[in-house]
Amino acid sequence: MHYETLRVEHVGGASWITLDRPPVNAVTVQLLEELLHAMDMLEKRDQTRCIVLAGAGTKAFCAGADLSGTGSNERFRALGRAVLDRIETHPKPVIGALRGWCIGGGFALAMACDVRIASTTAKFRTGDAYVGVVPSWGMSLTRLVHYIGRNRTMDMLILGEDLAAQKALELGLVTRVITDNQFDAEVAQVAARVATGAPISFRAIKETVRAQYWESPPAARELETRWAEQNDASQDSQEGKAAFREKRAPVFKGL
């Protein structure tokens, strides 16, 4: 499929989805629909072992909604929620490559990623209250408190201040901060490493961690047991043990 608002490229076992709506990669209904399609396509692509979500250019990862092209509020809200759910429940790890502004819906997309690597140029804002908006994609009012705690969430939402990358790191919003001239190389290196991990293990991690707050700790425990039993019977489990004994890198197939 030809996309008009994003690009999809493949580098080894990593597939890159780049939001591409100059100048700030603002979100529209079309972008969300195309992003959902791309995520579905990459789930079925066996060669893809992890996904990198990035923004084109250096000005913004994504500066939120394009208010001239979002369509109905109900449709936009439903798609935004669907995309966040898709990122969190996608069977393959999703790495956010965050450079420049991450505002509103862009902040939500960034935080839904499993690993979030920020450039020193990255800036985050959750100032919805100061533009008369109630965030409704299921991030700032739903997930964020589980990510960073009640007090930090309230500080961010009520003060609505811009956060530099280093402050975001201190709050636990991002995984690491990299100088901008080394940013692309670092993201590529992380993606290459993640692409070598065991697919069954990654699915277990994503589903079980999400269940801790989306369902309950008992539900997470049941998932942990189910995935552990499935992994015990897998070829990848035997491959991991053999590679350890033979002092070589394992070659996982997701089987």
C-alpha cells in the first residue's frame, strides 16, 4: 500500500515507520488510519522483528493534532485510542525515536512505545488544559499515572509546562537521552539488538506487563504461567539453551 502521511522502510530485522507530514508531523484521521494499516502489515511480515516509530525531520516527532484535518471528534478519538492500543498490544517491540516536539497526540504516541529513545532536542508538553482540551486517547488521563505515578502525572497535566529531554528521563518518560549527532546511530543500534530477541519472550513481556494495570495482578500471573509453559515447549527455548552452552549468539524464529 502507498502511504501519503508516513513512510515504511526495512533495515535488517527492524522496520521503521516514519510519520511524514511536514513541518511538524501533525496528526490527522488519515495518518492514524495509515498507521493502523502499517502496524497490521508489519505484524504479518515475518522478517520484521521490531518496529521503530519516528518523525520526519528534526523539528518534531509529532506536534499533536492538525486541527484543520482531524474530522469529527468522535472518529478522531476512536482512532487515537485504537492506535495506542495497537502499539501496546502489538506482538513485536515498538521503539519510539523521539526528536523535537512531542505534544498532545504526539506525546501519547511516544509514551505508548515500549522503549523510548530521546534526542537532546526532544521536548514534551501535556498542556491540554491551557488550550481548552480534555485529552481522550487513553494516555494522559488513563495510562500515564500507571507509568509515572499520581503526583508526577498531576504535576504534568496541571502545570502544563514544557519538559526537556533530561527532565523527561528523570521522570521515567524516556529510556535514555542521546546527543542529536549520535541519535540516529543509537536508535539503529538499539533496533538491531532488539530484532535479535526471542519473539515469544517479547510477546510474554508485553502482554503480561500491560495486564498488570489494564486488568489485574492475578490476570498478569495467569498470563505469565501460560507464556512460560508455551515457551518451555518452543524451539526457541531449546535454541537459547544451546546457544548459551555453545557460547554463540542464538537464532530465534518465534517457534
